Amino acid sequence: MTELAEWDSFYLIVGGAGGALIGLQFVVMTLIAGRRRLPGMEIGAAFATPTVIHFGAVLLLAALLRAPWKDMGPPATLWGLMGLIGVVYSIIVIRRMRAQTHYKPVFEDWLFHGWLPLIAYAILAISALAVFSYEREALFGVGASVLLLLFIGIHNSWDTVTYNVFVDTSNPDDTATAETADERQK
């Protein structure tokens, strides 16, 4: 367990960041909620909710790994379960992205909202299986997953804010694709 103790500062930092960014996401969503006509709930389930889920996963993992465990069995089981649930949730998000009709996702959306979270959660699940044979490497896998989820959340939050600033959602032609928002940012 001394190996896990060496990660205390890391999880203190990323856990604090995850918690703060969850709060900031709520503030931003509250501020933009009254600006314009809102798209359907399915776009929120495909793009906004997963961001909060990823930040929550970072916060939960940080809390789990800072707890005073006597051996690696319980935390590995919990982070493995989180990884499996995250893989299933990522597949659901990909399906929601395909099903919603308010916005046409581009490559960057598929990458940051679908594939990278799926990879992060898969690494988390695999790390739980590897922890008993390769403890140090497994902990680096968990750390990589946590950082990846944190940076995915930061990217997706920024993407949401810039979309809502640069795209006129009252104009159906403006919400059809992300290329319009990308062109306005340039």
C-alpha cells in the first residue's frame, strides 16, 4: 500500500480540480440557460451530462484512492466497476450522439465525447485486472485514466461554452453543424 500512498498529492490535485469544475459547469449552464431557445433534452444527454459524469468520475476516483485501504482489493474492485460502468455509459453516449438531430457532430465531437472517454474507462477497467500482478503500472493506468477524463471534461466544457457564445441557436441553419461555430471562432 505504500505505492498508493505516493499518489496522495496527485489525487488531491485532480480531485479538487474535478470538484471545482463540476461546480463551474453548473454555473455556466445556469448562465446560458436563459439566453436563447434551448434545443431538445437529447442534446444535453449526449453532450452536457457526460461532461459532468466525467468530472464526477475524477472526483470519485480521487476520493476512493485517498481512502486508507489496508490492501488493493477493495479499491481495485471499485475502480474496475467504475471502468466497466464507464465503458457502458460511453457506448450509450455514442448512441445518443447518433440519435439526436439538433446538431451534426464532427470528428472532434466523436473523439472527445465518444472515443476518448471509452478509452479512459477501458484503461480504468483493465488496470483493475492488472493491479495484483503489476501494481505500479496499474496505478499509472488509473492515473492516466483520471487525467484523460479531466482533460476531456475541460475540453468539452470549453466546447460547450464556445458553441453557445458563437452559434445563434435561434437560427436553424446555424445549429446544423459545428463548422459554422469553428468558422466564427477563426
